[in-house]
Amino acid sequence: MESGTAPEKGKIYINRGIFYGALSGIALFLLYTSFYAEQAAAVFSAGLGWISETFGWYYMLATVAYLVFVLYISLSRFGKVRLGTDDSRPEFSLISWAAMLFAAGIGIDVLFFSVAEPVSHYLAPPEQGAQSMAAMRHAVPQTFFHWGLTGWALYALMGVALAYFSYRHKLPLAISSTLFPLIGKRIHGPVGQLVDIAAIIGTVFGIATSLGIGVMQLNYGFGLLFGLSQSLSNQVLLIIAVVVIAAFSAMSGVDRGIRRLSEINMLLASGLLLFVLYQGNTLGLLDTLVLNIGDYLTGFVGLSFNTYALAGEDAQQWKGWWTVFFWAWWIAWTPFIGMFLARISRGRTIREFTLGALLIPLGFMMAWMSFFGNTGIDLVANQGLATLGEQALNSPQSTIYTLLQQYPYVGVTTGVVLVLAVLFFVTSADSGALVLANFTSVLPDADQDAPVYLRAFWAAIIGAITIVLLLAGGLNALQSVVVIAALPFSLVLFATMAGLYRALVQEVDGHRVSNAPAHSTLDWRERLQQSLQRTVQTDSTAFLQQTLKPAFELFAKELRQHGKPVSIETVAHAGLALRVQLGEDLYFLYEARPQPVVLSGGSLAPTQEEASGYQVYLAGGALGRCLVGYLFHDVLHDLVAEYDRFVQLQLLTGEPAPALHVPPPVGVFA
């Protein structure tokens, strides 16, 4: 089926243009790295060096811009906009949502870096003296910086944009949809396809980087417990085994497979975290956690803009292998995690979504990195465990195992880490396979997922990419590729910001919900006099017959004179709806339903008959105005205002009127 063509109702198709385009790019990469492995490794390394030297400053500024934008839309008037219809609510509980967010967004890397990174920053800091007190204090806040607000802001940005355009405006759940306010229906053409293909390739490389890092840790853990030697051949076998498991998990769907594995991950990770806190210097770890949080928050602006321009060549190299790599890694994962977050976040408001995505993982990451990182630093600095320091610099996959060997129940804790590694590996691979399958499909509904065979196919592709990258040069090649792949996609994120902002301004500023009439032909003294003389209306019949129905009929008559197909329908509970049908799934709807009125004391009237007013509902479930106190001309002017907004949204998104599930009409009288 051609890209952008609406699928037959109820059927799912492969989007051939995007699918084969992405596959071709990946195939060329695999062929190059397979037949020219040494040359590929050299090219990747040179590319990393050039990008770090040339664009390091750009990555620093770009990530700050993403974070500022996410905070702005969260805390501003846009924060109340719901990712879906106004009456939609979240599908998953906060705990399940947080577990899936954490497991997919971080995965096995939290085990890999939790000890190795803080110890490395202590032993080889960018600016402070090695193994100094300043380096010790700076190490964990620096780790927070790489795993904290900045990175999660990228996920939140893409997630909120995808959910907004897909669930609120019924555009496809694809990266190109976020650009609709900028390029219009060209998202269905070559430009949109190119954006989606780039997102898919970047996603594959990002996931492969994470899995390549994780398989080293898996190999080491299996070696400790079962004597499995550390070798490329064993790592390849482990990748194949785990990808097979991930394929079955992805085929079981979000609710049964990914959700359950994510919740198990969170429970095991929390248990291991509490074990280290209890067995270690509990009060000392709690003290340093508070200190680390304070240093991170107070130094956040300085860290965000520190390019180490005056710190020398070693610091510049450190920036490339740490900060620039992490920002590129987060960017490369943004399409994958953004779509997965959108897939599980329908019904939340923008404020709930963004603050949850920023703060929930941040809290856990701070505790995890602080407890493990400070324990590791203490073992190296104060207890003479030089082996741990050497591992942090040369074989980071082994550090968490070495740390746990200093405590009792080492067999149990090593087993827990190994199980966590496998589960994190699986959840990253299965959620990645699900997202890639959805990216390359034409889905009738954003809540539907691609067929199971396509999910299994992408799980296999992820495994193949990981294997080839490992054979092409190990961890260094993986890091280089992800930095290179992320650079062009960072520009797409800026376009996403512009598109989302434009759409939100159009929606929110173009439709301010108010209980006051939009317009009246009476001046303020005449309206006040009318209010003073108004008597209490005991039922809604008079308003319906004398005001609402005549206004609807006059508005419909005017539209019919301009060739518009208009109907006025009575709906359940004495409601009235005006519908302008412009296509099979495109229509303007203005439905007024009677409802109890909230009195000044905050209580509801005892019964609907004693005090009721009409509330307007628009297409997609959006709320309009409450028509209490409205006159004939007020209703007409509000109809015109809503119809004008409908036309503007049609020009902006092309999909202003998703189907609204309302009670069927009782009868049509006009």
C-alpha cells in the first residue's frame, strides 16, 4: 500500500516506502561493516572525533533548548491539554506506566554504568584533580547530569508530540506527523518518508548500542555463575537467545508481555537498591544522596553549558566520550522511547505526561546512581579495592558484580543482577521491536499494533545489527555509530518543537473555554438589566425550544445556502446536535447536552429538573462553553466561533474532527 493512503477499515498494512527504505539503509550498513570491518571501525572512530570536536557545543545547546521547551509547555496554559479526547483517561496505572517508562527508557545500561561511571569520574575527572576530594564530590552529580532531567526531556518531547498529534488529531503514530503544522500533507510524501526512515535507522542503532553494552554484562555474569568464557562468539549466542525471548514478548503485546516484565524489573531493581543501602553505610549513603542532589541542582546550569573550552585536550576528549556520547545516545533513542511512551500514555494531560516522564525516573536514578556510585568510590578510595577502579576504566561491565562480592549473599545478588540484565535486555529489545513494527505499518487506529510476524522480524534485525556492530569493533564502534546517527535527527527534534508549539497555540489560544457568551448584540447595561429581571428557569425545555433550536435552525439554513450538508439531531436526555458532514470521517459537531448546574456554594443542584444548563460538546470529545445565560444571538455567535475554529484546525492538521462516541440520535427533525 502506498504511504499515506488510508487503510481499509480494520486492516493493517506494511508501509512499503518506509519499510523498504529503512531496510535498504540498514542492509547497506550491514554489508559495509561485515566486509570492511577494520575500515568501518576506523571510519566510525574518526566520525566520532570529528563530530565531538565540531558539534560538541551544538549538542550542549540543543539539549538545553529541548529541556526548556518541555518545561514551558508543561507549566504553561498548554499543560491542561489532554493527549486524547477531553474525556479520555489513562489506560495504565501510574505504577505500571512508570515501570514501563523506566524499563524501556533505561534498560540494562543502568547496571552497566551505575558503578563504572561514578568511579571513572573519580579516577579520571575532566577538570578536578584525579582521586581528589573535589573529584569525589563531583563524580556522582556528573553522573546525575548524564542520566537526569536533560535526557528524559528528549523522551518527553517526542512522546508528547506523538501522542498529541496521534490521539488528539488522529494523525498516524509516526515521527513525520509531528511536522504536519510545518509541511502539511507533504508528510505523506518523500519528505515525511525520509524523516520516518531516518528515525527508524537511528532507533535501530540506539537500541543496538544499548544491547551491545548489555551483552557484555550478561557474558560476564554468566561467567561468574556458570563459567561461561568472555568471547565474541558467546556474546553472539547470548544476543540470539535473548532476542528470541524478546520476539515472543513483543508478540504478546504491551499489556501482557512488556508491562509484566517491566513491573518485575522494577521490583527486582528496588530490592537490590535497598539491599545495597542496608548492607552498606546506610546513614552515610543517605547523607551523600542529599549532598549529591543539592550539588546536581545547584550546578545544573553550569554543567549544561560546560564545553571544557579552557580545560585542555584531555578534557575535550573526555567530553566526547562521555557528555557528547550520552546526548547523542539519548537523541538516537528518542524516536523509539517517544513512540513507546505515546503508545502507553493516552488520556494523560501534557502536564501529567511531561512532569511524570521527567521526575519519576529522575528520583529512582538519583537513588540508584548515588547508592551504587558512592559505594564504589568508597571501596576504591577508602577500602583499597584497586581492582574495582581498574575495572571501571577498562572493563565496566564487571563493576557491579565486583561491588556486590563485598557483601554477603553474593550468589543471590549476582543471580538477581543477571536476571535483571536479562529482563532489561528483553524489555529494551521487545519494546524496540514493537515500536519499529508500528513505525513501518499503516495502522487504522493508534491503539492497534503491527502484526506479530513484523514484530518478530524487527527483533531479529535488532539482534543482527548488534552482532555486526560488536564484530566491527566492540563498544567503541557502537558509541561512534550512535553519535554520528543522532546528529541529523537532532534537527528533526527542533522541527517537532516548532510544529507542536504552533498546533498548541492554534488550539488553546483559538479556543478559550469560558462560561461567558462569546458575543452579544446587547451592550453591558442592557445585559445587566436583563439579568436583574431574569426569573429562575425550572427546566431546560424553554431554553431548548425558544433559544437553542431556533439558533441551530437559522445557522443550518445559512450553511445550506452555501451548499453544506447540515443536519440537526435530537440526542439522548433532551440534547440537541448540529452536524456538518464533510466526508466519511470528517465533520463539524456542535452538541448541547443538559447537565446539572454547580451552584455558588459548590454543590450540585438536587435534581436536573431543579437547575440545569446546556454544556457544549465538540467533535473528538472536546468541551465547548456552558450555555447558561446565553441568548439567541449568543448561541449563534458561539456556533460561528466554533465553526471557524474547526476550519482553522482543518487547515492546520487535516484531521480536526475525529469520531466522537456519543449516544445515537433519538431522531432527526431538520
